[in-house]
Amino acid sequence: MLHFDKIVFGPIYSRRLGSSLGVNILPQEGKMCNFDCVYCECGWNRDGRSSSRFPVAEEVADALEIALKRAASESVRIDSITFSGNGEPTLNPEFAAIVDVTVRLRDSYCPQAKVSVLSNATTLSRPGVFEALQKVDNPILKIDAASDELIGRINQPCGKYSLSQVVENLKRFDGNFILQTMFLRSPDFDTTAQENIDSWIDIVLQLRPREVMVYTIDRETPDSRLGKCTVEQMKMLTKPLADAGIPIQIRG
Ligand code: SF4
């Protein structure tokens, strides 16, 4: 499974974000997340335990500045500085300060790049997290299913999770975020079942995000029984949203 052993990695090419310089603000060489998704590229939480020391804002700033200086000197294009990596980035207690230094360094070294954060949207009630996400260009926030029961099976939240609370928190963005949803099947569930899709579409129409990114599994997953969805299926499932004028990005 994929674990990042550095704070800054890449740039790597992403179909969603272009040339993406990754920033891992989780402990290195392990995984730390308050979800344990059946499809997580970092593997199961229980197999990824390592140090629990988060990098502090100063360390992130130093690593990022070195990488951005090098990219500038080698004329390497960077389209996005992307917080992803070994888990849920907003769990870093210095997340807000790290966003501030990242935006400052982006402005200095590669003003054309977007700052993107991939998050499972569970920490929006924590002090400073919502405000920090409003400062980035692309807050990419996850809802994989339309019921607590199905989310329990797919994302396996550690601790209490309430979809209605997450939806309420997402309403505060007033549509200025990107919703990310994984479509997948297993012998135990099928997120493409019509009942789930109908309720998911209701949620998306309430939130009216500026874009919806739907995708399916494309790498090795901790649960080996998972099945993909085709691009054609995803197009069909998201058609009511496209018809309602919501931009959809599909990644097969
Ligand atoms: S939210 Fe992301 S990092 Fe966390 S378990 Fe799910 S896929 Fe992995």
C-alpha cells in the first residue's frame, strides 16, 4: 500500500488536478485517518500505525519552499499544491497555520498554482478547519453515500459520524467547494443502487457544490472484493445533476 515518507512529494500527474505537488501533513511512513475506507490506497488503519508525530507548520514551510524553489529553477510546471498523503490532513493540529504558509509560498513561487485539499469533511466543526478550507482554491470534500448505514460500510468512521451533520457543515460553504464521491460495489453493498443514488442526488442538489468529482477504484484496495463502475454508468448516474447545471468530472 501507498505510504508517503516525505512531507512534499512529486509533482505527479493527476487527471483531476494536472501537475500536482503533494503535501503530506500526516505522520510519515504510516497512516492516520478517522475513516478506514474499504478502498483506501494507504491500506487499513490497523496496518499503517507508525509514529504519531505530525509535522509542524515550520517543517512543512521549509520542505515546501525547497520544493517550490527547485521546481522554479528547473522550470517544472505546478498546477496544484495538493494536501493528500497518509490520511486525513485536517487532523493535523496545525492545519490552519499550514494552509496559511502554503498560500503564502504559492503566492511567492508559483502564483498560477491552485492549493487543493482532499478531506473527508468530518472535521468541519473543529476550530479553524472550515475557515482554513475557505482560504484554499479547491476544498475537495467527500461524501461517498447517502446514509449513515452505507457510509459505515464504505468509510468505516472511527467514532461518531452523522451525515446530516456533515451536510449542515457543508452548507456553510455556500456551494464554493468540490464534492468528491467514489462509486463502487462489493458483495456487501452497491453505492450505484438506485435508492442510494436518488438520496445522494437530493443531497448534492441541496448543497449545489461548484463541481462534483465522481470516480471509481483504480488501484489495489485493502478489501479485495471491490468492483469498479464504468465511465458510462457514472455518466448515467450523474445525469440528473448535469441536467441541473452542476459541472461533473468523471474519472474512470
Ligand atoms: S478518508 Fe481518505 S485517507 Fe482516510 S481512509 Fe478514506 S481514503 Fe483513506
